[in-house]
Amino acid sequence: MKILILTQYFSPETGAPQNRLLELAKGFKKLGWEVTVVTAVPNYPRGKIFDDYRGIFKTEEKAEGIWALRYWLFASNSAKTIPRIFSMLSFSMTCLLSYPFVRKFRPDFFFVESPPLTLALSGRILSRFAKSKLIMNVSDVWPLSAKELGYINEGFLYRKLEKLEQSLYKKSFLCSGQSEEIVSHIKKSGGKNVYLFRNGVDVKRFEKPVIKLQNENNIKIIYAGLIGVAQGIVDMAKNINFKELGAELHIYGEGAEKISLENFLKENPGRNIILNSSIRREEIPHLLSKFYCALIPLVSNIYGAVPSKIYEAMAAGLPILFSGAGEGAKIISESNTGLVSSPKDFEGLKKNIIEIKNSNELRNKMSVNGRKLAEERFDRNKLIEDFSNELIKLKNQGQYPNE
């Protein structure tokens, strides 16, 4: 069995889709699949092409044992709409140059990561050349998410993108989604074959959590991830003085809002907010083990979004301080693995920090619940094996729609 993964984001970049897709590729290879990745030259999250890849239009290499073809793109992490769109469109065009290889490789399945939505269209074109079955994996619902984040207004362009989205769902052999909300949206928008494929977490990378007693003056909280508009870290830093709460917030990451955050912290020291650089994927388990709880914020309810940091915190046995809404909030509340406050409800978040700081019993109960849930429902190795079995079953049964 052969699978080709088409994605704008991949290792050695850091981030949720990069980690998930790398683990997917490695997992399928371990299960006996032939796996190839077509991707962009690495540039995320700083929006600058990595030094080793500058001046390169096309290259072939092994990324952690996975064969990858890389193509140039216009790199940008700008919060402005035009540079972001041009960045997405550039790779959606250059990836089409993989046509000779794709046609020769002839994968059974052509797995394309969306967003960007235009890349799914490129995947549709390439999969037809290769006579492969297209799997459209939806990690964020576009253009709806773009509208919710303020990147695009509802108008002519939005309606065109919405029609493209619905057409791709209908013409894909299978649509997979990272949350129940995404799967529901795909079904309502015309997707015929739909599969829930959560991000999950490689639980084996995380040691079983030990009971932690609060013996220090400040409870240590970690945020590790993108410092962007959707996370609202700058507004949080402006509205919460962690020192007054007897807490420390340690931030690890990069992103479009990092410079603004750096400037604010320079002008307003003494708030117990410590800003660090991003860390490598393999460092995450050890880093998380040093903290008492994890902060995961979203400035608004982005339909279908379940931050992968939730699964990592659970595997590490960290209680979660979730500032957001939607499916992520539902999972945390129902499983009693953390405390939830509404987006931008800084007073509510302050109360939750104090509550989780003052109770060793509460923290340790949430720690046990989180680890158990990660092992039973969100173990990525099991999720990948189930997905592989589903694809093999569909191929063997000849369950392909007419194209």
C-alpha cells in the first residue's frame, strides 16, 4: 500500500500539524506502507525560510526517515491578509511541479492537508493524474475559520471559497477531520465519506506523571505554542499580573505577535511572565514535566478547533487552564481535566489560576484524569493504526465513489 502526503507544513518545522503529519507518516511506514511527502521548504512559524534551504527551489531529502520532496514558497507569517494568501497560493502552485514523481509513484491514497484550501485543489489535480484516491484532511474549516479570525469578510471572495470547499468535499474519496465539529460540518457541506481522525498524542513519549505538591511561592504555568492573533497572548499579558496571583507564566514559542509581546514585557517588567524561544518537538515531554499546569488560550470560538496542546498536557498529566470555548472546552469540562473560562474572560481565568494553585488535591485528580484519557481515547499510535485499517478495508472492499 502506498500513500502520498501533500502538506505545506512538515518537519523540521514545529507545530501541531507538523507533529501530527510526521507521526502519521512514521506510523504508516511502521505498519508497512510506502510513504512519501510533498511539502514546502521549512519556514514556520517565523515566516522565514530556514537557513539551510535559502535559495533552493526544489530539493529531495529524508526527514526523520520519511522521503520528502520540497518546493519553494513565498514565506510569511504576517497578520495581514494579502501576504498570507500569497504564501498559501505560492506553494499551491509550486507543488504541482511534483507531477512527474506523483504519476510515477502512483499512490493508492493521496492525503492532502487543508488549510490552505487551495492546496486541497492542487491535491485534487495531482491525485487525478496519479489515478489515486483523494483524502482531504481538514484540520481547520476554511473559509469559515478565516472569517472568524477576521482575515476575510463575508462577500464575493468568501462565497467563491465556500463553493470551492463544498466541491472538494463532494469530490474527495474520503474527508477526515480533527474534531467532531469539523466532521459534522463536512457532512452538512456535502462530504459523502467522513472519518474522525483526532490529533491525539504519542503517549509513550511522556513519562507517567508523579504527584506534585505545591512547595513554592509561585505556581509554575506553561504555554508552549504559537504566539499569534488567535491565541491572544499579548492581551493576556496586559490584563493579568501573574505575580499578584502567586503564579509564573513561562511562554515558549514564536509567531507574528512575539515582537509585540517582547516590547510589552520590556516596558512592564515584574509581572512574572517569562518569554522563551520555541523548543524542539522532542523536548516537549521533559519540559512539560517541570510545570504544574498548562495554559491553552483561544481568543474566540474557532469552529472545529481543538488545540493539540490539550492532548499533550493530558499525556504529561498537567491540569489545563483553558481560556476558550467549543469542543476543546467541552472535552476538558466533561473529563474533569482542567478549568475552563470564556475567551478573553481574564477575571474568570484569574479565578481559575487561584483555584488550581490552592488545591493539591484538585490538581492531582485532574492529572490522573488527563493521563487516563490520553491513554484510552487519544493515543496517536492507536489512532493511526485504526486509520490505516480503515483505508485497507475500504480498498479491499472496493468502496470507491464514481469519479
